[in-house]
Amino acid sequence: MTAHSPTSLSRTETLSLLSLTFACVVILTNTFQGDGEPLIASLALSGLAFAATFAMIRWLGPTFMKAGLKGVDMSKHHRKEIPECMGAICAVVYLLVVIIFVPFPFYKDIVAATSGGGNRDVVLHVEHVQQGRFLHRFPHSKLASYLSAIISLQSIAILGIGDDLFDIRWRHKFFIPAFASIPLLVVYFVDFGVTSIVIPIPLQPYLGELFNLGPLYYVYMAGVAIFSPNSINILAGINGIEVTQSIVIAMLLAINDALYLITPPYPHPATDSHLFSLYFLLPFLGVSFALLWYNRYPARVFVGDTYCYFAGMVFVVVSILGHFSKTLILLLIPQIFNFVYSVPQLFGLVPCPRHRLPRFNARTGLLEPSITPWTVDRQPKPPIAWGLKMLHNLRLLRVTLDGQGRFVETTNFTLINLWLVWRGPLREDKLALELTAMQTVLGLFGLFVRHGLARVVFKEDNWGITGRW
Amino acid sequence: MTAHSPTSLSRTETLSLLSLTFACVVILTNTFQGDGEPLIASLALSGLAFAATFAMIRWLGPTFMKAGLKGVDMSKHHRKEIPECMGAICAVVYLLVVIIFVPFPFYKDIVAATSGGGNRDVVLHVEHVQQGRFLHRFPHSKLASYLSAIISLQSIAILGIGDDLFDIRWRHKFFIPAFASIPLLVVYFVDFGVTSIVIPIPLQPYLGELFNLGPLYYVYMAGVAIFSPNSINILAGINGIEVTQSIVIAMLLAINDALYLITPPYPHPATDSHLFSLYFLLPFLGVSFALLWYNRYPARVFVGDTYCYFAGMVFVVVSILGHFSKTLILLLIPQIFNFVYSVPQLFGLVPCPRHRLPRFNARTGLLEPSITPWTVDRQPKPPIAWGLKMLHNLRLLRVTLDGQGRFVETTNFTLINLWLVWRGPLREDKLALELTAMQTVLGLFGLFVRHGLARVVFKEDNWGITGRW
């Protein structure tokens, strides 16, 4: 740390942030010259979101600590208290930015309608019909879904802050994202109601081209909404990992969106839904990079549950309203593995300690897998014992037995601990970097498979209902 | 207090709440038999909101206190700590209820559209055009304004909770409602854009029938949005007063809405906007009555800034989107008086202590006006001194002078203190009751003037743009 006060920005930082802010404001103003290019405006607003988050995390750290929002980093030599729940700042800045952004995708429509005069509603609807389904901008009628996305994100922010404040019990907080997804589902019901999925070609002779899931589609959406935020929340425990995994997923989704936007020679039917997705992902990347600056090793702030829930919900919102929730699932493979792998402890088959983060070895300064100890009195039941040894043989767990073949300890069931079992003790930053790299490679491979194989399995390179968006 | 644990409901309470819940669920289910009567559904959901808020305030009190959200009631003999910021529970329950309510106003449209099959959008728009402006239900195109209202209310909830947590400075928090009104203004801009006001008949020869305020209309709306929540927040300091004043305003607005809904023989052009208003006011009354139960004298919980901001924003949302913001101003007369009266202290002309709530006289158990002391060294400047004496002569302040005509003390500039100057020392509950009664009488008189005189001053009994909402 430099000599300046920990709550004020250094001169370099101030100058950099001011330059960025100035550049973004100029770009934003320029978008009004043309058609109000919403994608450029979104980029500029994301830059502003980065600058605002960066400054506010610095300024508000002590305020958060004074309000009791603080924590101790257990994987460091010097266990000092640092601000907790900084994801709340990201959420508030993000929400403000996406709210301010609302008029931009509609700018062209507003201009057209205003010059038309008279009854605006009718003018817009006729215009919508005339331009057909291949609009490069948001159609005016999609305002409602944009707003419902904001409502879901605000709901998760409120519930996440509540969780950070009151430390809600695990079995209750699991359903927090379900509550937050209600606005999404309700507006989906009112405004779209599309509950059909496209059937892969090999199955079409049996099931038809479209299969209507009916009410089950809402259960499916609620399931995705519950899983995504929770899965990010449980792949946690080392500096920066919550933010880097969210950034990787957001960037992979953005790449996926970009693939749809650059398909010559004609605009892809799903262009609108992928523009929509970018409008929500770019500001998220803005606030996340600012948070990462402080949360990377050695962490100067913690992100809190708010950030994890919020990140997961951003992905849910863009993928459900953009009709590419299956692509999201493909990009959540490390999180899905971590969840499935955690099941024995989450459901109590194996004792689960309060914290499962890796153990900090103060002598070496490296992280080692944390363990669940087994006493002579409390040994696993035979089927569990068999399973644990099996996992050990598959190199999916490290089991330590004593001379009599009794269980002494087993490593905790998290992907982070498993990685340490595979790679041996690592320094915290190297561990986070390797996990992030692994996730990036897996995600890129997933996108390759999705776009390479989709053409074979489906008629078109798009799993959603073409043109609905 | 009875013998049961303070965080659990008594058997009578449990039975009453369960009966209410059961009745409301039955009513709610029945609305699906007919046209999904949204007003009945809203009433039933408001009953559920009451039950949920009532139970949750009881259950979560200790959790709030553990998280540091607690305060001391300074106007009691026994100054024990009680939970603070319980308005946050009201806000969360309210938001959940209005989100769940979203499909109800559109139920008829959904049924019509679903049976129509094919491209739902087109079906709905045509239907909308055919039914014209006299729809008794929400037109589908109004979904966006409903959602923007929810976004504004969620924003104020987040900012209010932030204020309760971090004790934001007065000059900063003054603008919190402005931030929260951004979604409202943005969606207003995208979706309506009506910035004209109807000119009173006597002025029409000079200004025309409609006068376009243009961008100033947004400044006006932001002004109302800033004023309403803040004015409720500063008329505070005795048990129950924040909640009772909000309930009175909400009920008067609901009466005003009812007057539009019962105008035979044909539906009033503004029917939709007043139904919209009721959909937001009824659940607000539900959560507020539950809060009042705990906050009335002697208070067992405090409401927090969250409640005041939230209440003020509910009124802003319904009156701006319903185009009757001038009626709201009419109902805020006690708050406006309190604000104007507070100006000398808010702007530092007279010293302003941290708290201006009435002084509790422990001997009598009554409240007396709190005072600002003047020392011999620090006397008011001549013009201020003249003004203070003038106010004293007008019975709008109590000034105490010493033998040499020097200022010893002046009562603080709040409506509550002024009421005590007029009425003499009062017990806290009597003071709250009298202020509430005064506000009710003033409000009813305001409504009478508005509906009686409006017919003379305007062509129609409606200040908004007829039919737009």
C-alpha cells in the first residue's frame, strides 16, 4: 500500500478514473448523434460503472466496517478485518446503470414515434409490424422484459443484502433466488408465455418439431434461477474466486452473443436477444473488474453473498429472457461439478464443517486441502466407507486411514480442495489462477461444442424459438 | 406483554392470522373463476400482506437487533432497546405481493390472447384498439408502467436500507428519492412522454387548453419524488406518527380513487389510472396496519427511514403514473407546512440540534416542546430575533426571554412541537392521535375542495390528460 489514506484514491488512480469517465461521457454523448447506437452506449456506461464502483468501494469500505459488515481473512499470516459485502456496491451501481440505459435501445423508436405525432401507441405498433422480426434494436414491446430483468436483479440484491446482514440459515437461503426469479417468471407468463422447446432432429419423428413443456417450463426456469446463483455462492473461499468465475462466465456469454451478432450476410433471427444479453453483461463486467481489483489476492475487501447471488442472477436473466438457458448450463460445468461433488456433505452423508475453505499452512504460506476428521468412535457407515475409498481410488478424494484401516480424515468435498489434492499445496493466488484457467478452457470448449455440434443436432444454430426475440 | 416468548405469536394471534390467510387464499382462488377480478385479488393479497408482515415483524425482531439494527425510545421511563428499521420487512413483503399481483390485471387479456392463438402480440394490440380507451382492466401496454413503479419502489427500498445501515448524512440522503425516481422518469419518457398539463378555464384564453411543460415536466416529477418521501421522513419522532400519517394519506388517495370508480352511468376516462393506484395502495395499507400494531404507543419496534421513504415513494408512483400528482400535493399539506416551518432550522438560520423530537418530562410522563437554548454569548442576529418574536406573537413559536429581553430558548421548528405549544403537554399517544385527526380532517377537506371546485375551474372533474391514464 502507498502512503495515501486507505479510503482516498491516489493521484494516479484519480487521474485514470477521471480520464475513463471523461472518455465514456464523450462516447455516450456521441451516440445521440446517430441512431443512439445502444451497444456503444452500453460499453460507455460499463466504463462509467467500473469507475464508479472502483471509487465507491474505496470510499465506503470504512462505512461498511462501522456498520458491522466486516470479516477476517483466515488464509493469511496477519488476520486483519476487512470490509465485507462489497458486492452490494456493485449491485447498486449496476442497477443504476442499467436503469439509466433503458431509453437507449428505444432511442430510434422514440424519435420515430415523436416525429409521427398523434397517438404514439398506434404508430409504434404499426411500425413494429412493418419492420418485422429482424429489428437490430429492441422492439418497443420488449420494454417489459427489460424491466422485469431489472426487477429480478433488484430483488436478488435486496435478498442478498438481507442474507449478508442477518446470516440466513443455509436451508432457507437456498430458496432466495427462487423468490427473486418470481418477477421474471410472472412477466414471462404475462408477456411471452412461450413454453415450447425445440426438439433435436434425431428425436423429431417421435416428439415433433416443438415440444410444449407447459407449466413444467416455469419449474425448469425456477430451477435454473435457483441453481445458478447458489452454485456460484458455493464455489468460494479463496480470494478472488467468486469474481473471476463470474467474469469468465460473463465473458463466455458475451462471446456467445458476439457470435450471433457477426453472422453475415443477414442478421440472425436471435440478434435481439443477444443484444439484450450484452446490454446486461457489459455493465456487469464493468462493476466486476472493479471489485476484482480489491478482492484479488491479497484481498482488501470481501464480496459477500450479495455479489454471488447477483452474478448468478445476471446470467439467469440474460439466458432465460434470451432463450439460451441451455448454453448457460454448458458454461456452468465447473459449478455443476462442484455442486454434485458437494452433495455428500450438503446432504449430511459425510459430516460438513461450518467452513470448508482450504487450510492455510502458516509455515509454508501455502493452501492445503481442508479435511473432515473421523474419530475412532465416529466412523463412516459401511456403504459410505466403501464410497469414500472408491473416490480415493478414482483420485476424486484423499482418504487417510490409520494402521487398522480406520478413517482418520477425508478431504472436504469441494472442487477447490480437490484441485489441491491433485496439484499439491499451492499459494492462494496461484490456486485461483489455475481454477480460473481451467474454467476458461472448459467454457471455450463448451462453446465450440455448442456451435459446432448444434448445426448437426438442430436444423439451425440456435436452440431458442427463432424470432420470438 | 403476555407470558409467551416475545418472538412467537400467541395462540389467538396465530389463529386470527391463519383465518385471515385462509379467507384471503379462498378469495384469491375464486377470482380465477370469473374475469380474475383484479381489485378483489388485490384486496385478498393485501390481507395476506398484513398477515405476513405481522408475523415476520414478531419473528425477525431479535435478528434485526443482533445485526445492530436497534434503537432506544427516548420518550419513555424505561429506555430499553427495541428493533429498528422494521419498515424493511414491510417493503420486502409489499414488493413480493405487488410482483405476484402482476398477472391479475392482465388475466382477461391473457385468456383472450391464449384462446386466440398465433401471434399473441398482434392479437392483443388489435383487441386494445377495438376496446378503445374505456377498458376496466389494465391495457396490456400498461405493463411497462406497472413494472417501472415496482422498480422505483425497489430502488427506494435498497437506498432506504442503505440509509438505515450507514446513517447517510442529511444533505446526501435528501437526494436518495431522486435516484429512486429515475426508473419512473425513464420509463415515463420511453412509454408515455406526455408533458402537457391542462390549463384552468379562466387562463385558457391566454395559454391555450393544454400547456406543454416539456423537460420541465420531468423536473417537476423529480421534485415531487424528492419531496414526498422526505416530507414524511421529517414529520417523525413520536411513536406511530410515521405510520399513521402514511395510512391517512393512502386512505385519502384510495377514497379519491373510489370516487372515480363509482361515477355512473359510464366509466370515467381515468378509471384505469385509479385502479392502478388502488392496486398499489391496498397492499401498502396491509403492511402499514401490521407495522402500526407494533409501532403504536408504546412502540415495540421502530420503522426506520426505509418505511418513510418507501411510503412517500408509493404515493409518488401512483400519483405520477396516475396523473394526479396535484391531488397528492393537496393531501400532503401538513407535511408541506412542517417542511416550510422547518426551513429556518434546516437551512441553519436557527441552530438545529441533532434531534428535534419533543422532550419527555419524566415527572409528568407527558411530552413538552423541545427547545433550542440561546446563551448570553450566542444571541440571534437582529433580523432573526425580530422574526422569532413575530412568530411568537402569531402563536407559531414559543420564545422565552430573560429580564433583559435576551433570548433564553425557542421551541424547535417542527409541527409536532408547535402542536404542543398550542395544546400544552400531552401524552405521546394522545399527541399522535390528535395530529392524525387533524391530518384526516384537512385531507378530507382537501378532497372536497378538489372535487367540488374542480368542476368550476376545469371543464372536467379531472386534472390529468383524460384517457391517457
